[in-house]
Amino acid sequence: MTSQNKIALITGGSRGLGRNTALALAKAGVDVVITYQSQEARATEVVAAIEALGGKATALRLDTADVSSFKGFVETLRGKLGALWSRDRIDFLVNNAGFGAHAAIDATTEETFDKLMAVHLKGVFFLTQSLLPVIADGGRIVNLSSGLTRFSLPGYAAYAMMKGGIEVFTRYLAKELGPRGIAVNTVAPGAIETDFGGGVVRDNAGLNKMIAGQTALGRVGLPDDIGPVIASLLADATGWVNAQRIEASGGMFL
């Protein structure tokens, strides 16, 4: 591996889909910067796994809900890029960090709504804004949405609203960053067996069976179904795909 490898920044890369994406990119020869909020040990494990694949990686702490911290984060990122890669730009940004919340509309608190908005909408907007000077011309951005923006499952209204906003943001980013040759797309996973939302899809046998029964391929998704999709959108061959919502759900609720 050389310093000529492309570099991806993945938020929330210590677990779940972020971790899987980081490893998929490493297997494709892309170096990786992951962020974590509190799980430093797990982030360190991901870095070690990437290095074992022959890649180069580092992990930086970031609270994607804390907009005031973004300026300092970008400065730290620039320092790491210079020290590890002798570079001052990343090629790819994957806005993945997030958390789940389940409550009916009449039971959703303002506190929960605000937390969802801070991480999934406001944080993504202003972190991307802060990183625009650090993304190389001709680079790519992938934003994570959800199958819940297409189909409706009671209890996810607030979460899905935020992800719907991300899909609109993706199209505007693609339009405004077009002159820089930066393509921007959305990946919308269906239900995936991870620890997201307390691991409910993975651990609740009844829910898992219900979702599998509503999926054309007859099962619930796994992280390995998503990371490679994101990685494929960052590959040289897919540069003409732009401003699209790609759902990776195995065909849920068709």
C-alpha cells in the first residue's frame, strides 16, 4: 500500500454498518479514517483489522451532534492526514453515524425528537459543510438513509423524517458540488441484523421472522449486505451514478 491510496472518512465506524463499510473499502484498497463517539476500544479493533488487510487507518473521536466541535475535528483530521498520508484531502465521506429510536407519534418526546435531529439531520448538514474544503475535487459522498422513508412502520415517524431530509440534502449536495466533480448518493438499508436500536431486529425472533416474510429474498439483511454496496458507490466504475437513492433491502414491502 502506498500514500496514493484513496482515503475515506466514515462516521460511526466502530460498529455495525460503519465497521462493515470500513472493512469493505479496505479490501478494495481504500485507506480509512473512522470516527467513534465513545467506543474507542472497538474503533481500535477496526483499525487493527484494516491494518491486517494491508491498509492504513486511524480512528478519531467525534460527537456528530456537537456542531461546535466540528472546526476542531477538521483541524485534527488535517493533522492526521498530513502525519499518516502526507495528504491534506480525503476522497470519500460516508455519513453513517446514527442511532435508532422507536415510539409512536403520540408518545415521541421533544427530547427524543431533538436528539434524532441533532445527529441525523443537523449534524450531517454541518459536518458535511465543515468537511467540504477537505474533500478532494472528483471525490464522492454517501449519506445513509433508511428503507423507512419509502415504507412506513409505526413507531419510526421521527427517525424516518430525519432520513427523508437526508435524501433531499443528497440531491442538493449533488447539484451544488457538481462543478467540483463530486458525486453524492444515498444508500437506504432495509432492516439489518446489527446492534442498532438495541439490536431489536437481530434479537427479537418474532420481529425478525415478520420482516423476513415481507422481504422478497426471504430473510433479514446482514451488515455484509450493506458495506459492499456503499463501497461500490465509491469505486471508479460508478462515478456516473449521482444524486440517487439506492435501497438495499432485499426487496422489502414490494
